[in-house]
Amino acid sequence: RPKGYYFLRVRKFKLFMGLFHYDDDHRIWKDFNLKNFWRNEKEFLINSNAFFSVKKTGTTICGITFKHGILLASDTRATNGEIICDTNCEKIHFIAPNICCCGAGTSADTENITKILSNQLELQRISSGKETSVQMAVSISQKILFIHKGFLSAAMIFGGFDFLGSNLFCVHPHGSSEKIPFISMGSGSLAAMAILENNYKNDLGLKKAVLIIQEAVKAGIYNDTGSGGSVDLCILTRKKIRIIRNKIFSEIPKFKQNFNF
């Protein structure tokens, strides 16, 4: 017999016994039909885009700081792909007596995240007896979004007052955040950001800040098919929060057409 013959036999026997004990319910496995799995795997390799169809969501939300507080603004159109579902929805959410939030993305995700966040912060205020900090609200929303690895479609802008003064934060769907003096998010954010960057200055007055943020949201509405409806405003100061619904109804923009041929 060749050298190592018995060793190989013992080794094969141990491997066979291990597989036998591992798959002792082999009768159950006989009932499984893997034809559908093989079919789906083949179709996925041929056309992977057909398995991950994502609907476009349209929103324009903005935030800007001024001398005595923070302004938040949003459009009011809700879409389902190419269909307009609601022309007067609310995208500015109450978080705490000193904090408000604008949400962009899937409406179910933004509404449920803000509701969970508002409830947790209310329990925190009751237990501690202290005012909620904006950074705490941002940290909780970051944790929720980061755990889900971007599968929650929610981009949010937080504005509020606490012991550190006025704070404006934006939180991206993957959980990252930044603190900045002005921001726009959503599908109409590019046009809105152009208005904000061109007109923003330090120590803006309330009237000037309202005009700038209104023009920013209107630019997003005019240049993005997913944004529309009217403009909602939220004015946050140290003393109170004021939400103004349907501040401006979007109209067809009037462009000067002076063509010379």
C-alpha cells in the first residue's frame, strides 16, 4: 500500500462524518427548489439596475443665519416619481421649543425621524429640567441615520437657540453633519445655493435675510421639477419661534426676452 494510505482514509472518514453530522437534516434540504434563486442571480448579473429602482424625490430647503436669529425655508410640493401628490405639505418640523428642522428626501423617513427625535428630547427635558441643546438633537439624528447606512432617505437642516447662541446645522443621509452660516439641501439645492452664496453677508437684518431666502427657494422651485407649491418660512429668535405658512406662492417667472438676430 502506498505511504500515507491509512492516514488519508482516516482523514476522509472524519470529513465525511463531520459533513454527515452538520447536514443531518438532509431530507429537508431535498425539498428546497433553487431555480428561482439561480434565475434571479443570472438576471442580476445581466441587468443590475432593474433590481434597484429608486424614485426621484424633489425638495428645496434652505437655512440662513441673520443678526438676531435663524431663518428656515422650504417649498411645499410632495412628489411620487413623476406624480405630484401634494402641493401644500409641511416640510418644517417642530423638534423642541427652541429648535426646528427642515426635512428633504422620503417624507415617511423625515416625519418619523423628527417624531422620534422630538419625543426623545421631550423625555430628556423632563428628566433633566434643562433646555435642549441643538447639538444633542443633531447627534441623535446622526446616530439614527448612521446606523441605517444611508438607507433612510432623510437630509435635514436644524436651526435653534441654546446656551451657545444661535446654531445652524445640516445632517446628510449617511449621518455626517456640519455647522455653517447658510445651507441648502434637496434636489433644488444647486440653484438655491447660488442665490445664497451671491447675497449672504454677515450681520444681515431680518428683512434682508427673508428676501434672500425667499429668492433662494424660488430659484430651486423654478429650476427643479420636483420642487414647487409655495414658500414656508420659520423665524427662530431667542424669545420665540414663528412659522409662516404659504408666505409666497410660486408663479411663472417672467424673463426678459430681448433677442436680436
